[in-house]
Amino acid sequence: MRTKILSVLLPFLVAFLMAGSIFAQDQNNIQTAQPASATSQPDVSAIGDFAAMPPLDISQPIDFLNDENPAASSNIAVTPGSLANVVSVANFSGSFVSGGKTFPFTMMGNDPALGRTTSIPTKIISVDVILLNQDGSTFATVPVAPFENLTLFSPNFQAADYSVGHVQFADAVQRAEFFNHMRDNWHTNLTPVSIVEHVSVTVPFIVNVRIQGVVTPVRTWFTRTSTDGNTVVFMLQQFFNQQFSNIGIAAINAGDWTTDAMNVMLFPNVFLFTPSATPLVTRGPCCVLGFHTFFRDTSVTPQPRWVSAFTSWVSPGTFRNAEILDILPMSHEISESFNDPFINNLTPRWQFPDGSGCQGNLETGDPVEVLAHPAFPVTLELNENGNQGGNSQGGTFTFHPQTEALVQWFTQTAPSDAFKGAFSYPNTAALPGPAQPCPK
């Protein structure tokens, strides 16, 4: 059944919501809105982070002019069968016990004990970014094309050698988690992979945002230059959220994003910030590199759900942690989608390994993102169209997918029944023991 998407409510977990369809240019502030200076040095203020994104409902229109929302707040068993009353990607359920309490979870794929390969189609929307000056003229067009083939030929979609087999990256992480529960022929593959749309987002220089009840002009974008010469765009998250929802809904209505697929929106070096104290002059807190979520139609039973993610290619020299490169955000979001496709897998409250805060969900990339060495380099042979620069002779490229925390880490118990007693994978040394509980 094909569902027509008419409207959507965005309960985004961000500081503010933007003034959406009314993009007002503030001509009285031209003298204060200076363009960002171009530099090829890493931005020490740009910290790689990933956002929480609740499901996107379609039950009522978006309220673009709104005050900020408050933030929403190993003994593994697997249960055959998918989530009831939901039409979505193939999935299975399970649970673990920690502190005497049972924590259920739902993951992408099929029951590990049954074996066999589950193939999940991957449907990518690639997005060019057009940046406007304050007078409405074009400042720059930032294309995604230079990164499309490298993305398609990356470990997210191509098999590589890991200690659990010659497999795709997210499949390797899942196989490590369920190594002692699975049959050897158990796999969850992202295939076929296709770019189903190529669209452009036009970004005005200024939008009006309601901040604590006051409509405030906010600069929408800043740029800098990566060390390999690519343009890096820092985009206002509130504006980006609107674009993500609109593009996603249009793709669902067109049948390009489907309920059985991993639906991805790929951007070229685009990272998100929130407003600063001087929102027309300086960039605010930064940066969100990606998020995963799902669209849903709550008016239909069983409920259709379109699992989706925003990710960006990362050029070198963008972030102060030099390991945040190329497909690291995509590997983070795809693995988290595998482990928590409907963003409702709760866990005992756990501390980040660096002591920076606490969470209580099965977001497998988040504990590792704060480490000094989050990446697990993987070198692959590229075909004649997959290499950087278009060299027809092909070659190799070293990708940087992110090591993930395994579900055993979240149980806060030891020993682990994952592959070789690991709590993280593929770098099993990244998290040498289980999560520490959040201090009370």
C-alpha cells in the first residue's frame, strides 16, 4: 500500500525551531553579516557530534515558528519474529537483563539463530548545496558528485576483511555482537544500493528564528576550506531540519524512499550548528555530523515506517580530531540504524568513556565518538569509477568507518558473550570493559 504524505510534525531535539517557509532577508544588517574567511587549517572549535532525532510524524502540519522544545528525555536473548503492527525494514527482537531489569530491543535483520542472509535495499538521495549571498545572488554551489562513487564503494556497501568474515561494515558489527548466538551463514546486507534522487538545497543567507519568544535574524551558513581544497559548509540546524523533512516526504510520496529500505540523505561536507550569541556574525555551537530517525504514518495500521538517516562526507582537515574523515558519519548512522532502527531501544543509564555525560539508549556509535581514536581504517580496491579524481586505472582508498560499541557494552555486565569477549568492534580495544553506570 502506498501512503500519500500530506504533512509532518517535527519534534526535533534541538535548541530552537526555525521560521520555515517565511525566509526573510534582513537588509538592515548587511554591514554586520560578514562572510566567513576561508582557511585550510582545522577548525579547533568544530567538534564532531551526532544528534538525536525523534521519529517524524505526519499527523499535523509543521510548526516552524515555535519556541524551543525541551530535550526528550551479557545475557542476551533473541525472540523470533518482527515488530508487530509495523511495516518497515526486516527486523528481529531480543532483550537483555541488567540490574534485575529487562531491556527489550529491536534490530534490523532477521533472527541470528535462524541464519541466512537478509538483503535490505539502500536508497540514497544525494544533495547539492547552493549558498546565497544576502542580496540573493549565488555565493557558491557545493556539489555532492565528487563523493558519490567513493561512498558507494566504501565499506558501508562493499565487503572487506574483518575478523568475523569478509562482509560489509554494519554486518561485521552485528556478527560480532551475536557471534555466539548466530549461525555462520547469518548476514544483514545493504543491497542493492542506488542513488534514487539528485536534488539541490538552496540556502538563504539569513532566516528568522524565534528564540525564547523573540523573532531573531540568524545567519544560515558559514564556509571554510578543507585541506584538500573542498568547500566545507556549516549550516543552521533548524533550517537543515526543515529541508531534511521536506526532501524525505517528497521522496516517500514519489516512491523513491520505501519502508523496506535503509533510506539515506548524503550531503557534501555539510555540518550543523545552532545560533550563537551574535547570530548574524558568528557561528554557534558546532557540529552535528549526522542523525538517524524514521518517518511514519500514524493514521494507518499496520504503521508504515521509513528508516532514514542524514550523513555527510568529511574532507580532511575539517575537525580537530583528524580521524573524523570520509564515511565515518555514514558508518556511525548506519550501524546505529541496524541496532536501533526505531530509536526506542532503552538501556541502563551509561557514562561516556571520557566522563562527559550520560545517555540511556542503544546508540552504538555515541560512546566511541568521544575517544581519541574512533576510526577503524579499511583500505579497499576501487573500480575504475570509484577512485578519487576519476583515474580510469582505479586504485585503492583508505576509508575511516567508526568503531561501534556492542550491545554487550550497554548491559554493564561482564564477561561479554560477543566475539572474543569484545565490548567494541572492529577495534576491540576501544572499549575494554562494559559501560559504567551514570553517577546518581
